[in-house]
Amino acid sequence: MNSGCVEEIVIVGGGLAGASAACILAEAGRPVLLLERDAEPRHKVCGEFLSIEAQTYLARLGVDLDGLGASRISRLRLVRKRGATEVCLPFVARGLSRKVLDEALLFQARSRGARIVRGEPVRSISVDRSAAQIEVDAGGPIIADSVFLATGKHDVRGVKRPTANTTGDLIGFKLHYRLTDDQQRALQSFVEVILFSGGYAGLQMIEQDIANLCLVVSRQRFEELGRRWDPLIADMADECPHLAERLQGAQPLYTRPLSIFQIPYGFLHAPDESEPQGLYRLGDQVGVIPSFTGEGTSIALHSGCLAAAIHLSHGRASSIFHHRVRSDIRRSIRLASTLNRVVRHAAGQQAAFHLSRIWPDAMRHVTTLTRVQEIAMTRALTAS
């Protein structure tokens, strides 16, 4: 390695996974440097659904969801064309924007002693048997004993994910709306999963009476609609009058939707014996679950807390973490990926919707089977 600034622990990325790891490590008295590429808080493409598992981790990390104004969600409504069916969730979920939640977690990390540097994109990372070298825009390289890679869906040169066998032809969009009073009341306490040609969407309330519409659509379908947002949302509304009613008179809260391309749904990091120790992959860098499950936030928080706990007890032995987190999230990702493949096609959507109408509890079972299991959470929380 070249000489440079030397750090014990560097966390790359200040989202849910990176900030949660920073909280645990700093609370234990470890010197933590967290590098966040965005200079200011920003919105991210995310369903912004907090399951009971995510809430458990956030409570452990000192985040007050009530104080932040998070919405309460107790029912799930599945919508296709002119039909709808609903069921009670097995828990009370919460809704909160990532812009607010990420900042709350970074505040907790800073209050525990983590050093946070914003506006510092990482260009590349190289790891050998003894340390990692992190190249940043400003100044020379940073040499770290351990690196926590928590860059979400954005890869970093030198440590990119092998995503060749994943579902990479989906595009994600997100837009916040101010609904009319009547539609706010109709959506209150619900998360709505809306099936449409080429994809699916989630609609729910978050803080300050704002509604979050987050969706994924196949690249082919988006190209058929001219690769433009307005024709896409108009086509969805034509196919699904329920969505058209929700958005009637709604005010978009930013000029154009956020988007992300080539989402690698189904990715699950496979530990390799030749992989150097000291590189911990967190959040979407270790596994990407399809968004309709609402469990991406929980997986990010679980991976951050678990990685921090294992580092506290085993140091640079990141292979221990990768084997354990893979075991913890593999079933959820595989089941969700299978369901994702089913509901991408018209026949699969019709079958899933018909099953949900005649057996509403099927939706409840899916929400249970795709969650991070309690025993895995207990291990991470007890160790941390």
C-alpha cells in the first residue's frame, strides 16, 4: 500500500447501513471515520416503509420515530386494474422519508463520536491482506485497517459486486405527492401495492401528510412509452383507475421523479475464501431484495448492526460476517426474487391477485416469510 492518512475504521456511505454501523462502533469507543458523498441531505429512491424489524433496530440506535412524525401503517391493499383486496399487516409499520431518517441516524452516529465527512466521494478501493487503500477526490489516499462498504446500489471501482446473474433490467422511480384531503384520508393507515403492465408500485403516507409513490418498471415497458415519466404515469393511471383517483388533484413535491437504473434484484454476496479480510459489505452491497417486500430497510440496518458487532468481537475477520449475514437474509431474498419474477408478467400478476382475493392471508404470510428473522436480530442486537 502507498503511504497516506491512516485510519482504523472507515465507513464508505452514510445511509442506513453505514450510519447504523457507525453508531454501534462509535458507541463502543472505536475511532470511526464515515465518508458520505452527498454534501447535503437528499431524497433517495426507496419505498420508505419501516417494518417492525426496522423499528426495533432504530429504537436500539436512539431514533425517535414519533418525534420525527413517522406515519402509522396497519393494513396492506393489493390493487390490480379495477380490483382491490386488503388485509391487516402482522405488525404496525411506519412510514418516514429517507431524507429525514438518514439524517437522524447520522446525528446519532455523530453524537456517539463518529467523525463524519460530507461531500467526499470515494473513487476506488483496493484491499490486500494487511489494509485497504481508499482513493478520494481531496488529498491523498486513506489507509484503513477495516472498510465498511455501504454505498447502497452504487458500486465503487475495485470492489464492484458481481451482479451478472441478477434481474438488472428494472428501473426504479420515486416521487412525493401532496394528495387532496379526501385521498389522504383514504390512504391513511394503508400501504398500497399496485400491479401494472411491466411492473408494480407502492403508495403510502410518510411524515407531514406526504404520500410516497415508488415504483419499478421493466426497461422494455419504459422504452415503449418513450422513456418519459409523464406517459408512464398516465399509462399506469389508465390501467388502474384506483391510482388515477389517488393522484387526482395531487401536487408533486419535486419537478421530476428520482430514478435509478439496473437494480440488481436478487443479488446476494457469495463469500470467497480468497477475498481479503477487512472489507465488510453492508446493505445493498451484500444483498438486494425486491422492493415490494418493504424489507430493504431492515436488511440494511441488520447488516450494519451485525457487521459492527462482529468487528467488535473479531476485528478484520469480515468473512465471519459475510457467512452469517448471507445465512440471515438468503431465504428472504430468494423468496422475494421468485415472487418478483412472477408479478412482472400479466399472467403472474393475475394469479397472485386472484390468490390474494380468495385467500387474503396469503399476503400476510408473504410479509412474514420475507422478514429478517427474530433469531438473527437477537444475535446482532445482543452482540452489539
